[in-house]
Amino acid sequence: TVNGSFKQFSGMIGLDRERPEQSSVNATIQVRSIDSGIARRDEHMRGPDFFDIAKYPEITFKSRSVKQIGNWAGDIVGDFTMHGVTRTITLHVRFLGTGKSAAGAETTRWRVTTDRIKRDDYGLRWSDNVERKSMIGRDVGVTMEIEAEPE
């Protein structure tokens, strides 16, 4: 298993505490900011064999619906666009609490996960032969820790 992250991203959470189903989420990830801990691998992943950041510099998510599940969790269904392909995915969200940021601003904290995302569904394939031999997985798990400040 290779863990990695994206270091440059932005997003907006429109939280309606009284009517959670009216809430919304939009997010953008700069693919060039991928960091798997090995610079050479990251450069390869930025290139045309994988993400092809010259053509597809961003990954985006735009919510369509929000459903509260229990007191502290919910599912956000939306359009996820990666590598020029848009598909509907569900973000599983858990509210972790409130606090203060390093700058002293009030924040909310969230943990977000997805069901496994299949690379093939987004055209992220390199070489079947190489991928089989090097055991590159076709499914990707996503976990995000989010700290949000009100505007």
C-alpha cells in the first residue's frame, strides 16, 4: 500500500445546521501537489502515464445532495471529476468537533471517507503488463481530515 496526499486544495462548505439537507460542498485539488513521499514516483504520476496534469490539472467535487445519518455523520453525494471523467460518488462524513486553528479562528473538524474509487473508471491506466507485474492496485481509498473556518 502506498499512502499519498495532495498538498494544494481549496473548498467551501455551506453548512445549514437547522436543515443539513440544504448544506453543500465544493472542493478543488491541484493534482500537481501530489506527494507520495518519493519525488520520482510523484513526477511519473503527474505525467501522461497517470494524471497527465498538462491536460487535467484539477480534481473537483461538487455536491448534489446531503443526508444526515445520526447526530454526527452524513453522506454527501456529488459529482467527482478526475482525469476529465465525471462520476457520482458518495462522501461519508463524520463531524469531529469544534476548536481553534493555529491562528486562533473558530473551526469545525471533519473526517471524510469514500468507498473505493476504481482508477479504470477515470481512465487512469498505464500499462496492463507493467501494472500486473508491479502490483499497482486498481482501487484507491480516500480519507480526508478537514478543518474549516467560517467566512
